[in-house]
Amino acid sequence: MPNKFYITTSLMYINSEPHLGFAWELVQADVSARYRRLKGDDVFFLTGADEYGKKIFEAAKKAGLDPQDFANQNSLKIKRLAEALSISNDFFIRTTDKERHWPTVEKIWGILKEKGDIYKKEYEGLYCVGCEAFKTNRELEDGKCPYHLKEPEIIKEENYFFKLSKYLDDVKKILQEDKIKIYPENRRQEALNMIDSKMGDLSVSRPSEQVSWGIPVPGDKSQNVYVWFEALLNYISAIGYAENTDNFKKYWPADTHLIGKDILKFHAIVWPAVLLAAGIELPKSILVHGFITSAGQKMSKSLDNVVSPFEIITKYGADAFRYYFLAEASMFSDVDFTKEKFDAKYNADLAGGLGNLVNRVLMIAKKNESILGNTVINVQDLFGDENKKKIQKEYDIYMENYELEKALGLIWQFVSENDRQIEKIKLWELPKKDQDKFISEISVLIKNVVFIAWLIKPFLPTTSDKIFEVIFEEKIDDMNWKEKKIKIGEIKQLFPRVELNKAI
């Protein structure tokens, strides 16, 4: 039986347009999902939309729409973004889904309430509307939310609370023993520091008169389930927890939750505590990625430096978008975006680098088809030599450790080696000077291009398909074949050069 691999992104909050940060997260998860499928794993890749909360109600009101209509409209935008980026998710969960999501929320609430882990009390605290979350003074910087740069509101109300404090020691031990592996290590330490800061119990509801757009608390319509509490449950609701479906039995626990660093507390502390309380197995790992900045600054409307992912995709294509944000920095660091940086990397690595190598090799091969004759590629030739074995081994290690930028660096190093080889042997002169040597050299180079196309398949799926179609007149989705005849088709530029200093 194949290994199963269940990977999730966080849910995008739909109060605004899809942003670069979520697009980056989608791509990161997609690369891992595609890589695992190519290895033969049984993959389930989940993404979706977080559709409840006060901010969404207010955004819908401002747009003159019913909250559900607003949710439908904005969730569709996220789906379109995923499609534009060639994201291969298996399911798209929506928290307004009354058939799939609500039953899980109601079931978990019932289990926790029956155990005495949910109780009601009056509470006064600091509430950040931007985060839709209560804050402690320790979480503020100069009295303001570090992510929204606004002072939180002081709220006094009666809410239901989850006994988070009851499970903190257990969660701490779980993190210390790496029973949930957190990448990178400094985020694990950050979560442990949060636990040591004497976290209290967690508010898990808001009065419906204050937050009317939400899932009603079972048995108490005066309260709605707190958006952060119910949204976390999407990871099990999407695969049928409430009905204990075959999918839930097969795919849970999640192998990887991929999240942004601003929601670490909810995923590394609150989520494990809820699962412990409900008697559900814990996820295996949490990957915490950085933010996207612009010229070193946070992207914000006030700074007029916000760029829509659709703008980049429309101008450069999905694979160029994917490459830049995957190759520019580690997924665990912040990645900086400017048009100038993007253009420079695009021209150097894609129009140059990969695009140039593929174009040179295949153009020379096409021009000299009569010399090549019936050349075939054997799978053993692709992975048989020691250099390729070494590259494949390093590549697999990087992919398993989510060091995606290093895997790409390895591929592009091989691209450069092949470019240098073409120059060294003056490949373009060989058809007239030494046909036997030409056949030998061009065969190796074509095999190397096929090898590169295979390695980039999780990263640049459309480009990979284009290369295979030019060489074999068909897409290649696995390596379960013995040999294929080379049939060089029509060659087009993979990545046309862009003019510098031209606006997106």
C-alpha cells in the first residue's frame, strides 16, 4: 500500500482580496503535494476559506451584500487564484459549509462541553478586531497589535471558555519531545515561550448580538462559536470527522499543517489542546513560513505597496510566480518582493538559465534530426549515472525537509553545468566536424534536459509538461516506462525575456 500524505494550508480569511502571502502558501503546499504524488504516495491536499467573523460581516455590509453572498463571491476568488497558480488541491473547505463543517464543530463542542472543558463566564479583555482575537499585554508592542498596528478594544462580555490551561503542560511536553515537529526550530521555542508566559483559558464564543455572523453555539443561540476555534476544526471536518468516514480514518492525522508565523499560537498550542481534549490523534508537523515584504517593508494599503498575485501571474505566468517566491528565500524566512528583483531573477534564471538551456539543446537537436535518427531515451539512462544519482539523493533530502529553495538551487546548478558543457564542446559545430561525437553529446544533453524537467515538475508543472511534450509529444507523469523515442516537436520560448523598468 502507498504511504498516505495529508497536507493543509491555513484558511484564507475572506474579508479582502486574495493576497501574495496566501498565494505563496498555496504554492509551497502544492510543491510538497506534487512531490509526494510523484513518489507514489496517496496524497490529500486541503485548502479553503475562513468565512465567519465580525470583519467579514462588516466588509459585506460595506459592499452592500448579504454575508453569505459576500462569502460566496470572495471564496470564488480564492478558488480562481488556486486555479491560476496551477494548485492541485484535492478539496476546498468552506467554514459556511453546513453539511461538512458545521457537524464537526457541533460534535467537538459537545464532547468538550460534556467533559467540563467548556464553561461560561463573564470576561473583560483586550480584543484586536483585525486578528479577531483576544490579546494579552505581552502580545502587544507599545500597546498595539504588532500585525495590525492598532490598539485593541477593551471588551467586557459573557463568553464560553475552553480550559486551555488544563492541557498546557501536556502540550508543552509534546512540543519538547517533538511529537509535533515544528519547522523551523525557533518557532517551536517561540511556542514554548508562549506556554511559559502563563496563558489562560481561551474564549471560544462571542455574543451573537456582537458577532452575528457565525456558527451558533449548540444549545445557546445567544452565542456564536468564536471564529478561530471553529476554523481550526476544518482540518478534520474536510475529511469527514463527524461521520467518521473512510477518508478520516485513512488521512488523519495530518502530516503537515502549513501556516504563517502570525497564527503560530492557535496551531501549535490551541489546536493540540483541543485535539487532546477531544481524544483525537495529533498532527505530525507544523511548517511555519515567513511574510512577504516589499523593499523590506510590510505590504499595506497605506504604504501603497500592495501587489495583487493576479497581476504577477497575468504578466509572467504561474510558473514564473512559483519560481520567484520559492527560490528567492527559505520558506521559513521573510521573502522580499520588488518588481526590479522579480524581473532580474526572471531574466537570469528563467529566460536565461533554464529557458536558454532547453532552447539551445532542442533547437540544435531539431536542426540535426537526420543525424540523430531513431534516438531513444531509457529510464535507466536518466537516473543511472553517478552524478544524477547524487543529485537525486540530495534533491530528495531537501524536499523531505521542506528546503525547497535548496532543491531549486541544486537543479539550477545542474542547468549551469550543462550550459558550460555546451560552450566547452562547441556543440553547434559538431554536426559538421564530428557526427559521432555530436550524437553522443546531444543524447546526453537531451537526457539531462529530461532529468531537469522531471525534477522541476513539482515546482514548475506547466513548464515541465511543455518540455516533455516537445521531446516526446506527450506529458510524462511517472517514470514507469522503459524507453521513449525522441520526437522533437515545435520549440517555443519557455520564458520570453521581459523589458526592465516596465510596470506590471
